[in-house]
Amino acid sequence: MTIVFVDKKWLDTIGDVRDRLVFRDYPTHPTHIALLALRAKNTFPFVEAEVGNKMVSDERPFLPTYIPHSLVSAMFDVTNE
């Protein structure tokens, strides 16, 4: 699992899909969100991430996303091995 910190502006560019993504706002960082992803890979000019899907009835628990590299602040692998 990976946590991806992204500029909130990105949410305005993806339309209704934003309602399906698992993310968290932080009061200490009002301009960024944290996305929960199964995996994330830096493939310039994008970060390819499989982000958690809130829609439980959907057959895809993770949605493929392409986030502009310039809007990603950090990525943390939180896999417990």
C-alpha cells in the first residue's frame, strides 16, 4: 500500500471520479490530500497509481489514475513486510 500526497487542484480536473476515490484532507495541509493506493509508480510526466475505490458495489476495489508529476508532493510505501 502507498500513500500519495497530491495537490487538491487535481481533484478539480477529474470531475465526478473524485467522489469515488479514497482520500483524506488534513487541516495542517489545507492545499493537499492523501490518497490511499494499492501501488504507485513514478512514470514521468505522471504518477500512475491504483487508488482505493469508495464504491463497494463496484467490482474494482482500486481505480487506475494518472496524476501529473508536478502535483505530487510525496509518496510513502506503508506496506508491512
